[in-house]
Amino acid sequence: MDDFIAARSQMALSLGFHIIFACVGMVMPVFMAISHYKYLKTGDEVYMGLTKAWSKGVAILFATGAVSGTMLSFELGLLWPGFMKHAGPIFGMPFSLEGTAFFIEAIALGFFLYGWNRFNKWFHWATGVLVGISGLASGILVVAANAWMNSPSGFDYHDGVYSNIDPIKAMLNDAWFSQALHMVLAAFVATGFAVAGVHALMILKNKNTEFHRKAFFIAATCACTAALLQPISGDISAKDVAKRQPIKLAAMEAHFHTEPYSPFILGGIVDEENQKVDYAIKLPGVLSFLVHGDFETPVKGLNEFPKENLPPIAITHYAFQLMISLGMLLCLISLIYLVAIWKKKSWLSSSWFLKLFVFAIPLGYIALEAGWVVTEVGRQPWIIYEIMRTKDAVTPMPGIVYSFYIFTAVFISLSIIVIFLLYRQMKMVSKLYDPTDPHFKQNLKH
């Protein structure tokens, strides 16, 4: 492994790890606020216990996310000094604002965790809402910075010189809205299905069923709503990519040749050497319709772009196929959930229904990671699209491969710690969080 590949691998590992905590930080405080609101309106102490349990989970993942986020900020400067030298003054604003949102989130979370029976009940609830708002703001601001790399704006570039810098225009670039919308919905889908699946598993095990049913309903409703909206945001994103990064769209579809009635490809094995996709299902004209709104207009193929500007086609295509396949599967589960809520309430207690959500625990996050592979790998060989190549931004410092190994060990260690802490939280539900459980009452006496 050379240093360039090691630097890219380290960044990919760090982003892939951190994105999970970023999504949890965006979504779990919303679930927490919904549960807390239900407690305040109904007086049902199960909701209070649920809110406390979720808030402790948020605190664990927030602390871990702070560690991985800090590591990422150092990595940008250490691994990609050529990039930060020029890009820092241009897209630094969303990172600065994200830091502000992060500190607001930390302060609000502290108020929320230690504010039980100390603050006015609605002020206490408002601090939890603020945790959610600042978490969402943090995620959107980071996505705005990434969107700038895909759609650079807010500066003039001539002969290697960046001038007339406008940080606000850079932050509100052409790609930020479509990417932010897609990311927020993806965060709700991934986190919602994971949380709902864990609580469904506890229901199947017949442990604290009332507690877990209430938790399941909140998480599943949010996840399924987001999953059904996601294809709309996906269409917006795809049309935006077709306009700004046609080479990425062609790689996503492994679309090698410009032709009328351009087909949408499902599955298949990419043969880059012979510029074809074997064993694929091709839907004639569908790609043309999705991009142009009619079935005949050609979509530009990969063979029309310079070879030195092509991204890794197979990886981009397979990641895209994985993302949309899992997305459609989660949409199907969401439709089943809606039918159960409206027409077939008996399904909600059925073993097969709960097992669907247990099966879906990892699917949202796999789709999320695949989507980020499409975004990042599909932009290659550019770190700033059509401005700076990734190989020109990497550090000249030798020995990056050892840094990659060290960071890998750190992330594996953090993962083990987080899994252990969350597992312990789940085991403590009966004693600390579910007021209907006899163990909870015994614990109160002690």
C-alpha cells in the first residue's frame, strides 16, 4: 500500500466510522424529544424512562462522535495540506458554524441530562429540542462543506490562484440543498430502522414489552416516513448530479455509450475493458426519462469523457446499486408498516412483522455508507471537482501507512467500547428505566 492509497483509506475509514455517530446525533435527540413530549402530555412514566434511556445512549454516542470528529479535523490538515491550503479560506465558514452548533449541542445536552426535577418541565423539554436542532444543523453544515467539493463556487480560479473569495456563496453552493436533504432523510432512515429493530428484538424476547413497544412505534414511524420520502430526494439528487457531474452519473449507471433511449441498468457485472455490463437487466429509455423527462433524449456516456478523468466505474456502480436496492427494500417494509398501522393492527404483534425490522437493523447504515462511496468515489480523480486532483492534495510526508494502521486500531477499540456501553444500557432497562418492571421498583427501594 503506497502513501496515497493509505491516506485515502484512512480518510475513508474515518468518515465511514464518524458518519454513523453524526447520523445518531442528528436523529436520536428528535426521538428523545418526541418521547419526552409524550410524557409531558400524558404523564405516562414509561415515556419518561424511555426518554432517559435514549438520552444516556445519545450521551455515549455524542462523546464518541466528538472523538472521531476531532480526529477527522486533524486528518484534513495532516493528510491533505494541499487541499486545506487553498480550500480552507473558501469553505471554512460551514466548519466554523458546525463547531458553534456542536458546542450548543454539548451545552444543551448537559442541561437536559442533569435538568430532571431541576428546571421548569417545558424549559427542560426545550433543551432537548435544542440538542436535536443543533445536531441537525451540524450535519447539514458538514454536508454543505462536502457539497462544495462536488460543486465548487464562491471564488475565481485563474492560473492556480484562488481569488475573489465569497464564503457564503461557497457554503450555499448548487449542491448543498439536494445533498443535505438526501443526507437528513438517510440519517432518519438508517438510525430509525436500527433503533426500531433493536426494540423489536426485545419485544420478540418478551422483555419489558410495553417499554419497547412505545420506543418501537416512535422510531419505526419516523424511519418509515423518511424511507418513503427518500426516493423523492434521490430523484432531486440524481437530476442535480446529471447537471453538474455527468461523468459521475454515467459511472453510477455504468453507462458507457451515448445513445437514445438510454437504459437504466439493474445489477450486472461491469466490464470496464470492453465497456459493457454483463448479466444486467436493462430498462430502455428509463435513464433518459429520469434525467431529461422524456424517454428518447440521450444521456452522455463514459466514452465521451477523457480517460484520465474517469472515476473507478465498477466501485461507483456497485455502491449505487446497493444503495438503491436497500432503499427500495426499506420502502417496501415501510409500506407494510403503514398497512399495519391503518388496516392490519394485528400485524404489529406478529412475529414475522417484528422480525422484518430486526432484519432491517443494519440495512439503513449499509445503504448510507454505499451512498457516501458513490458521492466520494464518483467524484474521483478530483478532490475539488475539476479544480484540484486528489493526488495533488495529499501530504508528501512518508509513512502514512503506519498512521492508517494506528487509526484503524483506534476506531476498532472505540467500536468495541461503544457496543459494550450500549449493550449495558439495554441490559439496565428493567432496573433503571421501565417503571412497570418489578426490578425497577426494587431498585428504587435500594
